[in-house]
Amino acid sequence: MMIVEGRIYDLMTEFCAAYEGGFWQFYELSNGGFYMAPRLGQTAIFVPSNGYKGQMSADAAGIVVCLFTFSLLSFEYPREAVFSRHFYWLRDFALGHPEATQIPGAKPVSFYVADQRVA
């Protein structure tokens, strides 16, 4: 968990110029996944790797940085299916999120992970 949490904080710092640390909410999903989101209001997000720029809630921003984290870690640890599973669980949840139209714009390139979909 420590590697995931640290990477999430790092990506939020990279994607959100206004983020300076703080408290985060942790959410457990009914499908087995989880995500975390900072306690902020609306925030500006800029994703250098795909050029996305937009405003979204802290909840949606948390989903974005968690999706990026799970994707990146799936490539760094390709033999560990746990990162791919968490990516897909969160992606499935994100598709039904109230800001579902914003989240894909800031997504990791085409929602890629290192292995095939893991049930």
C-alpha cells in the first residue's frame, strides 16, 4: 500500500499546481477496488503526458491520479496482477461517476495496463 499511496501523492502534485498536501478520503468500492481523493473543492488538473487541461472535483481528480498510479505500477511490476485488477475495478466505477465525461479525458493513454484484463 505504501508504494501506491506515495505514487498517488506524487502524481497529484504533478497534475494539480494548487495541491500542497493535506488529508485524503479513502473509498472502498463494492467491486473490490478502492480509490482515494484529496479534501479539496473544484480543482484545475493538467496532465502533461496527454495534454489534458480541465476543472474537476477533488473526487474525480482522485480517481484520475489513482487510475494513473495503477496503470504505471502495472508496467513497473508486470508480474503483480494486483495493480491491473485495481485499475480495472476503478475504471469500471469511474465510468458511472457523475464526472465520467471529464475522467476519460485525463486518463492514462487509452486506459492501458501491462497485462490482459484480470477478473
